[in-house]
Amino acid sequence: MSESILAIDIGSNVIKAVISEIDEFNDIKILGHGVTKSEGVSKGIITNIDLASKAIRKAVGDAKRIAGSNVHSAVVSISNAYVKSINSLGIVNIPQKDITIKEINRVMEAALYNAEIPKDYDILHVLPYNFKVDNQSSIEDPFGMNATRMEVEAHVIIAQRSSLSNLKKAIVSAGLEMESIVLDSYASAIATMSEDEKTLGVSVLDLGGQTSSLIVYKGNSLRFNTYLPVGSNHITNDISIALHTPLGIAEKIKREYGDLIEVNDDELELPIIGDTENTNSVPLRVVHDVIVARVEELLFILSKNLDKSGLRDSIGSGIILTGGMTKLKGIRELTQSLFPGLSVRVGFPTELKGLFDELKDPSFSTIIGLLLYKAGKNTQYEIDNKKRLLHQKEEQVGLGNIKLNNTVSEAKNTNSFREPTSEQTRESHNDSDEGFVFGDLTQMEKSDVDFATKLKNWVKQLF
């Protein structure tokens, strides 16, 4: 049965809302979207709940009109400006020897318990990046393994409790409920990374209007995240100050003439701030120098933060650039020069059914990532902001010490084997081409029939 999803990306420049439908196969179809100018938000932080809620209400209202759907519960992005992250270790014993979802949840809760979280912070994500089973480390997925002890190293992302409360108030004031909260850069990464990049290691730079963030993804999990309160709006401010021209004109110049590689010797006649009669003649070379200086500074700081993470050598597949600033000509080439030895590409959001052309832009990576997150494209195991374990596994029945005869020929050699009736023989042949027989199960009492049926169905899935 399909489910309607509302995603809201609260950005510093614009607020975006998208309504989609997820079917029973977790395939997503876009139904409608709305975009409105952001108000009450500065550098990723809500500064006015009333203004922010009105902007959210407008964006969501536009999306609902297009989609023809009335969704009230939303998955919402939160800026890196609110968050901190710490690494933690969890260790548990496995009394039953078999690792199920229950044991994975226990070890991740142990990692969360051991994390030194300040009292005024709440969890946002608990993301495991290394499982260890007995003496074996770097276990990709411990589910279903046999062990006596399990450890996990986890990346714990936390957010200020007051900031989360303000975000929730803005959503509730807009007439909505907040189902999940997702770190914006994490969502952008989900929308732009390929499976190979996740495995080999990748860094995603999300360059927005007033903020920029960097995350490192390695071994199918987020390992590091950081943030700078600098974005493309600062380029506009720099142009306005350097050329003494109004902000609106500076923004237009950035969009039309912003080029980080080629230098143009032409000149522009620009209006002067506060002077409606006179203009200034400004060489485009000056515009080029102003833009390059700001972008170089931003990328240089992010590069230094990557070095501090100690994970630069783990980025086997290079860097993904996404966000609105990627529209600047030459941004990929400039990034390549400042991150030597790493390949660089511009990341566009994953193609989805019904994806409007407007949503194919890198500035929509975060909101598409929110939809993918809700559809189960998150880290393999994760504890979310409501302390729920997210996973895509189906719980299995523990085998314990039950003995299963492998084949008909092997089963006949055991004392527990009894000749099946003709009806049982037909069922056995229909169930498996290999002729698997459950020797010990034929001696079960009637009260155990339900358990035997569950066990039988699970083994059929294995083979």
C-alpha cells in the first residue's frame, strides 16, 4: 500500500516542500512541490518562529495544491549550524549466540549510552561505522552471525535541545507534525552518492546560500561532518561592497558574470548605492577577483577541516559538490586545484519518478535526500531522533540447537528420519529442488506447529 510523504528543507535563502508517494517496493513518485523565499531563518538558524512558520506554510500549501494531497506529517531538514558530533563505542554479550535485530539494537544503544552527550543536547543520528564480532573487525553486516560478543563504533550526531524545540514550534505553528529530523548535509549525501562512492569513501561539500558543510562517508556510513556559516550570499555582499552597488544588482552580476576561470576585460556600468543619477564603470576583472577570493577562502577552510578529520586518505572516490553555489562556472576546476589528488564532480539529486525539471538542480539535493531517507535509503542501521532503530531487515527465527537434516539422502542415515507420506513428498518437492527435509520437525507436538511453520518458511527463504 502506498504512503504519502511530505519533506521540508528549511534553508537560509529558500524553503522547499515536496510531496511524494512511496509504494510497497519503496519506489518514490513526486506528486507536487512548493518553493518560497525564506524568512525568519539566518545562517541555517531559526531567528523568528512566526515568520519561519508562515514561509513553511506557504511552501507546503503550494505543494499540496499541485499534489492534490493533504499530508500533515513531515520529515524535516536541520542545519549543521545546530549540531555537534562525537564518536562512541558499544559492547554487548550475545547470550543466545545468534545476532538478531535485538542484539544490534542493544549494541547501538550501548554506544549511545557511552557517548558523552551534554545535558542540553539531544540525539539526531546514531550511525555505526564499524562492527566487530568476537575477534573479527570490519564486519559489514553482523545480522544473522553466530557470536558471543559484539562491538560497534558509532558516529553520534547531536543537536541543541532549544534549537530542536524552536524548529518543532515552527513546524507545529504551520499546522504540521514533525515525523523525523535529518541533518541536511546527510540528506544531500544520500541524494548524490553512488553505491561505489559509499564503499570507497567520498566527501560531500554542500555549498548553500548562507552556509556550507562538509561530510565524509566511508564504509557505507557517515564518519565526519563540519560546517561553516559562509555561502553564496557572502559573494553577493562582497561584490556589493567592492563595487558600491546595490545588493540586487550585485546578485545579478554574480549570476550572469560569475566565472572562476575565464577573465573578461569588458566593463560594466553599475548604479551606485544611494545615488539614482550616476553610475560607475567597473571592469569585469574586478568582479572575477572578488568572487574567486571568497570561493578560494571557503574551499581552503573546508580543505583544512578535511585534513583535521584524519580521513583524507580514506576518500577513495573523491569529492562531490552540491548545493546552489555549484552553479558558478569553474567551481569544479577550482575545487580540484584546492583538493589536490582528489577527483571532483558536481552531484545532482537522484532521478525519481515524476521529478520536475526544477528539482533536478543541485540546490534540491537536500530535499530529495529527505524523501530517499524516508524510503529507507539511510545507513544500513541507524538510531534516529526518536531513538528508533531504522533497518531494512526482517526478523528471523533463531535456530538455537534445532537439528536440520540437509538432504533426503543424509536424513535417511539418521535415526530420526521417517518415510514421508505421499502428500508430504509432494510438498517437499514443491518446496525445494534439492529435496530438503526437516527430520526433527516431524516429531513435534501439535502445540509446536506454528513455530515449525515459521522455521520452515525461514529456511525456504535461505535456499
